[in-house]
Amino acid sequence: MYRILIADDEPIERKVISKKIQEFFPGQTTVFQAENGREAIEIFEREKCDIVLIDIEMPGMNGLDAAERIRGMSRECSIIFLTAFDEFNYAKKAISVKALEYLLKPGSDEELTVVLEEAFRICDEGERRKTSKQATDEKREILDGIHSEEVRMNVVAEEIRAFIAGHYKEDLSLQDVAGAMRYSDAYFCKIFKKYFNRSFIVYLNELRIEKAKQMLEDAMRNIKDISSEVGYRDANYFAKVFKRVTGLTPSDYRGMALQKKQKQPAGEE
């Protein structure tokens, strides 16, 4: 579960953002709310949040000062500023606390989704680093008799992989796969991260993009159709995810792939 803190002095704003997060990422987040900077610091320290979405203009301690204190407590948390003011000084301060993003209100659902997915990826990387430090202890446990359980769970992991490969084109959620495997959402999320080293949404996006890359090598296939075939209902969102994963737009990737293909000697694929 990703632990997310929303700090905003407007109750309606907090409620709207919280609802969107839970709708976009069901079963994957725990959301906490603060109405000012001081409360945000207290909740962050108590709940050990992974991600902070914080308004800048708040009474008492503003979001910039609170974010600076939060950054002092954690170098790895993702800080996302939300503000109605497009001011250079604010942006400059956001950079100084190594904020992940500076979103202007009112932001679109797509902007919020994209930046949260990036924050999830950063959380996953941090978890992988922690996991690598525990590798020696885990190997010792296996030698002490857990090997049979590991074998069983590897089989489960392959079943999960096969299920997703067969359904990635659909509007697939973590709950769908957990239900098919007959696990609770929380337990499935735990074993998924352990065996795939990433969150469900990150894994699904990477799989879809790999499939899209194969399709893009066919110059006759329409990019909008490809986005739909790999499970994205919004072609623009598909393009953003594709660029974040590959560093290229779908059109640029297609151009490079076709150019490379033309340079190959006859008979080679």
C-alpha cells in the first residue's frame, strides 16, 4: 500500500483529491489528510507517508515550509505541490526541496494520474533497494527450510504472469487479478511486489508498452488503434505512458524501428 498525505486548507479540495486517488488506484493506497502545514508534518512523521500532495498557500505554516521540514525527515518521499499560483519564487523553492512535480490548480485527472504513477515507481525503487540489503538474510532463511515455500510461490508468480499476459488488453485492475488468484487485495499486493519487484500498475504499463512496441514496427497499423489494442482507452494517455517508459513518443519509436529494419541485411529479421 502506498501511503499518501494530502495537505490543503480547503476540505472540499482534500475530499475531491482523495476520492480521485482511491478511484484511480483502488486497493493500492492509504490516504491521510491535513488542513495545514503543521498538521501535515505531524501526520507525515506519525504515519511514515511515501507521497505528499501539498498546497502552498495555507494559514499558519505554508506548504513550502512544511515541505522543507518533511524533506528533512525523509530523502525518499515524493513531494508534489498543488497551487493556484504560477509564481517563479514558488517554483524555485519547489526545486530546492527536490519536489517531484509542481501542479497548477485546477489540474486534470490525467496529470494527477501520471505524476502519482511516477511517485509509485520511485517508491518501488526504494523498496527494491531495501530488498537487496535483505538478500543475505533471505538466502539464509531458504537454507533453513523455506525453499519449498519459495518454489510454491514461484509457481503462483508464474500463474499471475500468465493471467496478466492473457488479459492485459482488458480494463484490468489489481482486484481482478487478486480475485482470479483467490487472494485478498492486500495479500496479493504484497506477494506481487515481492516477486515482480514493482507495483501492479507499473508492471501492467510496462507489459502493454512492450506489446505496443512490437505493433508499432508495422507501419500500416494506426497508433490510436494500437493504444486501444494494448488496453488504453485514451490515446493521449497511452502516448504519455509510452514516452515515460521508453523516452520516445510512439511516432518517434516507430520511425526509429522502421529505419533500423531498413538497414538490416537481406534475410535478417
